[in-house]
Amino acid sequence: MIAKKSGLNLIEIDFILSLIFSQINLIPKENYSKFLDKALKITKEVDINDAPFVAVYFAVKAEGIISYDKDFDKMGLKRYVPKDLINSTLKML
């Protein structure tokens, strides 16, 4: 799916994903659980299954969410499209 949407070959995707994943930190539930009520209020009209992601967004004071899911736009959250991040990263190399 990433190859099709990005237009990149598998080697380029592997390289970019390695760069991206090296910057990802796993967030334990206890670090974001206090934001779940706020996240549930925001997600209930759009997609309640996104509540944990929105709670983490608030817990870490994220600049945005990386996703193809346009529901985050409807929630008023900043969303980064993976394809755009990959292309931006390639331009920096």
C-alpha cells in the first residue's frame, strides 16, 4: 500500500521507514490514560476507535498525527500524510 500510494520502490520505502521508526517511542497507557476522557469526547461523533491515538496526541503534546485517516481532520487535529512526510524526507537527503 505504501509503495502504491508513494510511488517509491521497496528499497526507498525500507530506508525511509527505518528513519521514521528510529524516531518513534512507544507510550505506555498510564502515560496517556488521563487524556482518554477528553479524547472520547472529541472522537465520539467521528470514530471512537481513534480515542487512544487522540489521547496520546494530547499526552505528548504532539505537533500532529501521521495517518491517511481524514477523520483526524474532522476532529480539528493536525494530520500529516505519510506520503508527504516520505517525500519531504527524500528532499532533505
